[in-house]
Amino acid sequence: MSAIPEDFIRRTARLSEDVARPFPNSRKVFAQGSQPSLRVPMREVAQHPTHTSAEIEENPPITLYDTSGPYTDPSVEIDLLRGLPEVRTAWIEERGDTEPLDGPTSDYGRSRAADPALAALRFEHLRGPRRALSGRNVTQMHYARRGIVTPEMEYVAIRENCRLAEMRADPRYARLLRSHAGEAFGARIPDEITAEFVRAEVAAGRAIIPANINHPELEPMIIGRNFRVKVNTNIGNSAVTSSIEEEVEKLVWSCRWGGDTLMDLSTGKNIHETREWILRNSPVPIGTVPIYQALEKVDGKAEELTWELFRDTLIEQAEQGVDYFTIHAGVRLAYVPLTADRVTGIVSRGGSIMAKWCLAHHQENFLYTHFAEICEIMKAYDVSFSLGDGLRPGCIADANDRAQFAELETLGELTKIAWDHDVQVMIEGPGHVPLHKVKENVDKELADCLEAPFYTLGPLVTDVAPAYDHITSAIGAANIGWYGTAMLCYVTPKEHLGLPNREDVRDGIISYRIAAHAADLAKGFPGVQVRDNALSKARFEFRWEDQFNLSLDPERAREYHDQTMPKEAHKVAHFCSMCGPNFCSMKITQDVRDYAARQGLSEQEALERGMQEKALEFVEKGSALYREV
Amino acid sequence: MSAIPEDFIRRTARLSEDVARPFPNSRKVFAQGSQPSLRVPMREVAQHPTHTSAEIEENPPITLYDTSGPYTDPSVEIDLLRGLPEVRTAWIEERGDTEPLDGPTSDYGRSRAADPALAALRFEHLRGPRRALSGRNVTQMHYARRGIVTPEMEYVAIRENCRLAEMRADPRYARLLRSHAGEAFGARIPDEITAEFVRAEVAAGRAIIPANINHPELEPMIIGRNFRVKVNTNIGNSAVTSSIEEEVEKLVWSCRWGGDTLMDLSTGKNIHETREWILRNSPVPIGTVPIYQALEKVDGKAEELTWELFRDTLIEQAEQGVDYFTIHAGVRLAYVPLTADRVTGIVSRGGSIMAKWCLAHHQENFLYTHFAEICEIMKAYDVSFSLGDGLRPGCIADANDRAQFAELETLGELTKIAWDHDVQVMIEGPGHVPLHKVKENVDKELADCLEAPFYTLGPLVTDVAPAYDHITSAIGAANIGWYGTAMLCYVTPKEHLGLPNREDVRDGIISYRIAAHAADLAKGFPGVQVRDNALSKARFEFRWEDQFNLSLDPERAREYHDQTMPKEAHKVAHFCSMCGPNFCSMKITQDVRDYAARQGLSEQEALERGMQEKALEFVEKGSALYREV
């Protein structure tokens, strides 16, 4: 790790071809907002027509929420050396409440910038940081509470709707828009998301828009119970393995498969430089756990951590553009003994670092005692809090115990302090929880933390499946999302076992997109069932390509189909690869419909008339064969 | 497929080495019942001791429910040519209500037995079939209702308990037995399963023991809401691909990973012979959908199906030993039009076959009209009904619609008829259902079908993830299992796309073992949390080997760990592969405990005393730093 290869930048500047290619039969479209710079990217999937014996029916394109950023837009030339286009700079400048700084104001940021040994791996086009003018507060919450609808708010409103109004106005979508009424457990999801609704939700603290003023490359998104359920992914090198170029590629990979936000949990060398590369190339909000880097700075000795060092780290990262910080301020000294009888004690890294510090010094957690000062830093850059659950349960046995809930209550207390500073807050949650104890977590979070958005890791609903914890946790995630969690932190198959590789990351993200979408369906979020309906219609009509293209992972769907039926002709085959022509139920159902059609009637009429005629005949014969249904 | 290779039997007689090897650090143990032949196999996983600075703590062995049969018992010599040892023959003979027949009584069975062209692929050691004496009823339900506790009932009682009483009496398990109280939604799970409880549940129809008298190789198991949630797997060749030897190996593979029952859904050639090989080598109940084979006999022309042909197929399969039949008797003619407006019509193969037949003949489903005659056959061999859900929803949009529920109501009506014949019944359920509509399925099934065990496919909670439908459906399966479904039919990653290979089957089964275990935990089934607790304790203590060995898939857990930390030494490393030594929260927590221990106190005492002393000090200083918790 110590030797930096000379060809680093050249190598890093290239993404693998499969990481950034456009999705099949899809194009990047933009929904235009109220000003020219407000263009909200979406993915539009074209569909093939349906060929029936009688006619050719058009199938309209389906618009999907798109997290992949400019990487899937063939009209954008990607240059990792320069970073992504700046979406937000003009909006930030127009507000007139910030100033560009000459350079980093943190000690650590300055020392890294000045170190010639880092030249080979430093991001080339460093932009000076920006900070709120003295006395100004630049958080989205602050604007919201003053009644200001920011471009970021309008952006996320358009993004959440995904052209639903257009679909509703277009008769081609009438049948595709059919959907079940949801059960939202008290969430109040409007029929259409307006910018004013976004403002009100942000003002109330029920939603956050993580958007550091030093991350203008960001395509804004919103996290809240009355919006689409989001997915966070984690990447990060460590002392053991991984490197910067891998991390950047993982970021792009994460966005490709549907990660809405990304946490850089690097704990190895060159954390600062890795983060710069990630931020400059990230269309999604980036979160960190600053205590990890602070600990690196004291060579892993938790007891040597100080508030001053931590404060410098916060400023260092805020000036790079980190959008949210996990802060373990709820791990209070008095709660630590509550974990002593647990099966798995304290499993949060941040939680155990702070617990160790507290015990070493016999003092209260300095993150708790300095919380207001942290708020002062956050509001100067608009960094959102992700209040960490350092005492989350690490196994089923420890779920919902007193240590966990004591910390959660403290997080509620801290939420109020943050809101006094107009700083945006979300609350981290567990972890490992059996299915029947999941809802209690949401209910308590909503009550204790005043409906601040909940952001949970899974939860895993059993401990017995290492190597499959993307699945154990997707089960918990779907449920907790349904109950009201706003963002789900993904888990990969390597959880508890090792560092995820690229395929593990993909498996983890897709599992969580499934969970989030299942939750959106169950909550009845307007329009989300269109994708299910369109894909199922394609499936039923043997439009294999459309089925693949509308799926969460078109590439793998096609690959699996190819394994059984590799020939291109089979992509239009009117029978299933599983059963063969005689046994395909969908083919038989089509035969049933054709049978009705041959009689010159609509299916429904034909069937009903057939029934009625036969029924009459039988009724006359005194048979009870056909009964009313 | 037409050419039968001459070396077929020799090749079939060998299992791949990895299909049948014992699990690591595990041994097959037997819990002895009330008679010598009643020996219930279980898997016992030995654990390593915990080394602390002060002492060596023994970790007791963990007993696991074991579906793998003799294949993982090194003391049993497996010979696929001869089939498995007969567990039940003496029990069946002792009842004195059956007679051995000279040979098959079905026309088809006789013709296949007499066909010299099939010699190369016929199972060699064919045993003549057995049938109830005239006028006798040999179902487990019939015995149960007469107050008879059969060896099968005692067997499953012992099996369900998994040595819980022994653990409760052994102080080494005291901490491992800690568990959450469950939420069972009206299920009445006793603190210990007795043979009498099993009898009463079977008598009431709330549970079934699928156990054809012609399947004496079976290790009995029970399916019911007040027992452990079970997992069914599907295998089967088709006209497109796959072969007999692959199917037998898939059977063993399915048992290995935790399939409790297995359905042979073959639809290609040589279905009869494939089934014989499977049955003779299967320690788990085998189910089929007889209409599939019946359709093969009329070359795929549904309209040519007749009751007589179907009846012959039932007898053919019953005399081979099939333990449960899926019968789509609820697809009534009058319900077919209810599917015409669906997004995906009729997606059940059996359902669409019967719908096609009904419409072709304008007659009521012959399975419905001949239902009592089917019962007569079932009770002569003790074949259980799995009443098929031919109108199950094939997509989210069609979930819980009138077609589905009309059929379910009819299945309730048929359940009563079957019970009048003392024939065991379970009810099949969907399919594709959004999360918030899942519970309604269970509630309605319990009400309409009088608590007959529910057996569901998934359900998939979204349609948008082909290639990941083991996950979309495991989410639904965990929930529906928690709500009261007794058995979960697995789904593989290839669902909707292609035929599953061995790895797909493994992925599907493990996903469903996760769902079933999550449901058991949530319902509070006694003793099931021991495995979670033991594995989590091992994880926390860096006993990597024990963590692997206690997991649902020890081989993959180890493989994934090896990918990051391949060296053997790392298996005892006291830090995580993910984070490196300084960042491992578990290591830090151990440091916290050691810190307390160094003061010569128990952890709890040390921490509490530390708190109190500091608290006093601060209280004296007027600080509110330490608050009561």
C-alpha cells in the first residue's frame, strides 16, 4: 500500500467497459424544471410492440428512477481526472450566502495538500472549498424553514414523480397504472410530489436532502418516509486490502445498480485522497464515519482521540464535500455497561471506539458533550447528520435490548439539538432483529426521534446464514422499509466473512433494490407498480427482451436465460425455456383467449356467454354444475 | 433423450463426491424412540472451546434438524442401484391393514414394467407395490382420528424437538437457550412437541405427515402451522433438457441443503422411470403433479385428457410411493372467465391445463367432479392431497383477486370432502403478492380451509427482479411463514428464465431455509434460536470454524472467508477480515471486557462500580454527566 504506482492516475482514469455502458434499449431522458439548469435525468426503457393475431399493439416506454448518473449517458464524455460536471454550482452561488476559500482550513487538509509524496495519487483538478459566510446557515432545512423552495427541492420532487403526471395523462398507460392501495402505517404519501411538499417535509425534519455545498457534482435526492425508499451502499479500502482505483470503480458500479447514496468507509492508508477521487466523480451523496479517519490519525489508539482532532477531521471532510456524517454521539458512558451481558457486545466499529474512549477516560463521549459545536460545523457546509447506532444489536439475541433503545432515546434528544441549528438529521438503526421485533424499531424511532428519517442496516432476521446475509437482511429491509424506514443500508454476501468484490456489491445492491421496491409497493407509493405491470405484461407476452430490459438487472436476466436457451431465436420463442412448448401455461392461456376470440367476441364476453349458455343448458337439466361466482 | 446410454446405470450409481460428504465437524446422531427401529437422525455440530485469558470454556455441541438422510452418514454405504434402507417397512407391516401386490395395478405401470426397451434405465431392485386391504384406510389421519399414535407420529415429535429437553436439562446450554417470545398469530405451539400432540394435530387436519406406504425409505416429517416451517424444492426434467441421473443427484443435493420435501415435476420422457429412481433413493417425501404425466400420455393435448387416464396415472404413481399429489380440482369452469382481465392470466401449468380442458369440453373440471373417487385412491396408499392453486396470481397486479380467492374457497370445500375420507390435505398458495397483501392470504386460507396446512410458492413481493427471484420470494416466504404458512415452496434464481442448475438449487434452498428459520424465530418455536445464539457467540469470539460449521452453508461461508483471508492461520485470527486489527469492533469490545476484568471484578460489576464511583464524583461536583439508565 505504501508504494504508489507511477501509472496510478492513468489506470484510475479508465473505467472497465461494463461498469459504465448504457442499459439495453434505454436512453437517458431529462425532465425539465423551472430553470434551464434544472434537468432531472431519468432512464427511459423502450418496449417492443405486442403482436397478436388481430393487431399490433404498441407498448409505451417506461421511465425509471435513475441513480447511475452521467456514466450511462453516451453523450457525456467521462473523464475521471476532471470529475463529473457540476450540477449545483450556479444554484449555490446564486444563494449568495457562501464564500470560496483559498484552500482547506483544516490542519490535516492543509498538510495533505502540501505533501509532495502524495502527488502521484492526488486528484489533479482540486477546487478550493466553499463555506458559509460568517453567521449564515446554508442547510436545506434552514431554507425550507424560511419558506424557500431551493432548486434541490424542485429537483427531487421531479425525480420522485418519475413522469407520473405524463403517464396519467396518456391513455397508453391506463392499464399499466393499475395498482393496489397501499398500507403505509401512518406515512402520508401524496398523490403527486410537489416542490412545496418537499420543502414542507424538509422543514419538518421528516426528510433530508444530503447536499454539501462542496459537492456540486451531486444529482440531488431525498430521504424520507413519504418518498421512495432509498438504498445506501458501503465501500472502502482497509488496512488489509483494496486500493483507490478499485474504490472509484466501485462507486460507479454502485450507482449503476441502484445505490442512492454511498458511504466511503475506508480505514486504510490515503483515506483523504481516496475520498477526493470518490467525491469528484460521484453523482450520489457520499457519507463517511469521520471517527474512522480520526482513529487512523492516532494510529488506532482510541484512548488518544481528542475533540480537537475530531473537529479538524470534520472540517477536513466537510470541505471535501462529504454529504453526511455518521456521528456516534449516542454512545453514552452510562450505556456501555448495558452491553456487558450481550451475546455479541458492541459490534459497531464507531460504537466500540467511543465506548473504549469513554472507559479509558471515565468521561462522557466527547461527541455528545460537543454536539452543538458539531452542529455549527455541519451548518456551514450543509452536512447532514446520520446519527450512528453504536450500540445496535449484533445478533438476534441482543435485538431491541435496553442498550439499543437507551441510545435511540438519546439520538432523539440530539435530533432536537440539531434541529435547533437547522441541521438535517437521519437516524441509524439495526442490525440483527427477528422479524416480529422489526416494527417496534420503526415505531420507537418515529416516536423518540420525532419522525426524523430512519436509516437501517438490514436488519438481518437470523444469524445463521453467513455468505447469504444479503438475503437474511433483504427480508428485514423490505419489512422495515414497509413500516417506515426511509433508507436501507445494503449488506453483501461477504458480510461477516470478508471484503466484497464487485459481484458481491452488485448482489447486495440488487437485493436491496428489491427490498426498497417491495416496500414502495406495499406503502402504495404512486406509480411504482407500473414497472411490475409492464414487466409482467412483457413476460406474459413472451417479449423476453422487454422482460430483461425492465428488470433490476437486465444483464443477469439475459445471461440466465441464455444458459438454458442460448439461441437468439429463443428470445422471441412463444414458450418458456423451463417447460417446453406443450407445458407452458402462458401459451395455454393464450390459446384460451384465442379460443374465445375465434368466436368473434371479446375474451370476457366470449367466456361469459359460453358460461351462460352452458349454465342455462345445465340449469334446465337441473344440474348445479355451474354456480354463481 | 431417446437414446438411452448403455452405461446409464453405472453412471447414475455414483454421486459426485461433494453431493454426499458429511458436514464439517459434524456427526450423525440418533435420538432413540420407544422401539428399536425408531431412531431419529440428527446432525450434531461439535464446537471448539473459548480461550479467554483466565480460562478455557467448553462450548457444547449443537444439534440440528437434519434433512440430509443417510447420505451424510459415513457409516451407511450408499448404493443408488439398491436404494436407501427401509425405515418404515416393519411399522407398515405391523399395522396389518395392507397387502403386497404381485405387481403394478395401473395399466401404465404394467406396460412400463413389461417394456424391454426400458431395461437400461429401469431401477433394478423393483419391489412390488403395497395397497390397503379392501375396505381399509391406511392414512395417518385415519389412525390419528382413532387415537392411534403411529411410529411415524412419534418419529416426527422427536425430530421436531431436536433434543430440546436434553439441552434444557444441561446447564451448559443455559445461556444458549435465551430467546425472544414469539408472535405466532394464533398458532398454538407447545413448549415441547409430544407424540400425542402430533396425533391430535394430524387428527384435526392442522398437520400432515406425507408418508405413502410404498415409500418405506422415508424419514417421516410433519407439515403444520404448529411445527417447524418446512421447505419444498422442485426438480424435474423437461422436454427441453435434463436427464435422470441429474435428477437423482439433484434430489440428494436438495436433501443436503435442507429441502424437507421434494416435488418431481418432470414433464419430459421416461417420467415413470425417473420417479422410481428418485423415490427409492429419497429420505424425504416426494410430491408430483399427476396431470403433467397424464398430459404427456395424450401428447400434450389437454382436451384429450380423461378421468380414466388420470385415474390410472394416480394409481401408477401411488404404487411407486409418491407421498403427495398436487391436484388442481379447484379450477372450476365458472372461475376461468375471472382470469380474462388479468395481466398474466393463468400461470399455473396444471391450472391452465384444466382450464383448457374445461373450455374445450364446456364441462366442469373432472378433478372436481371425481374428487371423492380420488380420495378413495389416496386413502388406499396414504397419499396426501396438495390441493393446487391453479388460479394463483402470476404477477403483483393479479394478487388476491376474485379468481384466486374463488378457487381458495373451493379448496376449502374439497378439504372437507377429503377429511370425510380421512385423507390428509395441504393447500397450495401463491405466487406473486405485494408485502401488504400477504397476510390476507394466510388469514383467508386458515378460515376457508379450516386450518389445513398452507403451502405457498414464495410469494414473490415484486415482479421486477428476474434472476433474483429466490430473493424476492424469500422475502414473501419469511413473512407468510411467520403468519402461519406451514411449508414454503422454494424458488431459484432461474425462475422465469431457465432451468436451475445445481448451484441455483443450492441458492434457492438456502434462501428458503433462511425464510423458514426467520419464520420459526418470529413465531417463537422452542429452541430454534439456539443455533443463532451459538453461531453469534462463535462469531464474537473469533471461532471462525464454529461460525462456518453452524451456518446453513458451511462450505460457502468458508469459501467466502478464504477469498479475503486465505491463510489457515486467519481462521483463528482475533480480528475481522473486513476491518483489520485496529478497527475490529469485536476486538475492541473484548478489550473493554478485559479492562473490566483487570480490576478483579466481573465485567458487569466492574463497569457498574466504575460508573458509580465516577458518577458519585461528578454528582458531588454538581455535574449531570452521568444520568440514570
